[in-house]
Amino acid sequence: MLHKAPYDHRQDGRAQTLLLRGCPLPAAIPNLSAWTMTRVATAGGPAYGQAMTGLGVLLAVVVGSAAGLTLYGRLEGDYLRVGPF
């Protein structure tokens, strides 16, 4: 119950954060209050960090493979060329 003071609550989850705010309303009706609640998608949780790390490693492997194959193709280009049939 609110007693002339606003109430704020935040509950963090893995993918979302729940925000709740309540405050008393000065009106002719006693104990009248207003409240609002919303969910906010968060991208900074542990699962997001693990996914970004995994994608970063995958990107490094793909770029390293492309660079290695390009270097190998340039060094061994004579052996990789296929003549006309």
C-alpha cells in the first residue's frame, strides 16, 4: 500500500526487465493511486554475451580460413590451375 510516497520496483530477468511504478494521486477519493508496468527487452544478459562471444569466434575462424586459403592459392597457384580440356 502506498502512503504518500512513490513506489518503484525493478525485476531483472535473463531476456527482459520488468519495471513497476506506483504513486498516490491527490483526489477526493481516499487511498487512490495510479500504477504502470512495462517490460523492457535487455540485450546485456549472460546469454547474449555468450552468443556474441561464439559469433566472434566463428567470424575469426571464417576470416582466418579465407586468409589462409588466399595465401595458399597465391603461393601454390601454379599447381592449382587447371588447364584447358
